[in-house]
Amino acid sequence: MRIVLKSKSFIVGLTLLSSLVAGSAVAQERRPDPGCGRDVSRLCRAVMDQGDGVILSCLQQHRAKLSAKCLKVLTDNGQ
């Protein structure tokens, strides 16, 4: 009986968690890109998992190809 209850609780927890994650993803899709997200995806996808410093370096290497929005974000932040 305890195993069944624990299993049901676990399944309910997973269901709630997946609903929250899915809802969060939908909300993020509706928000406009606040800066360089699209540029990172387009130009620096290969290094996205290597940390902010590596991504920043990648963006700087591709400066001529950056969107105006991303270029402004970098410039406004001293990059």
C-alpha cells in the first residue's frame, strides 16, 4: 500500500513539475528577446553550454553579424 501511495505521489509530482516547465516555456516564447538570445542561438550554438565568458567571446568574434539589438546590449554594457 505504501509503495502504491508513494508511486502515485511521485507521478502527481512529476505531472505538476512538467506542467510548470511547459507553462514557463510557453511564457518565455511570448516574451520578446531582451538582448542577444537569438544571436547566441544563431552564431554561438556550439559554445552555449560553456559559460558566459565563452559566449561573450563568441559574440565579440561575430560582432559584424550581430543584430542591432544585441550590438546595443553589448555596447551599453561596455563590451
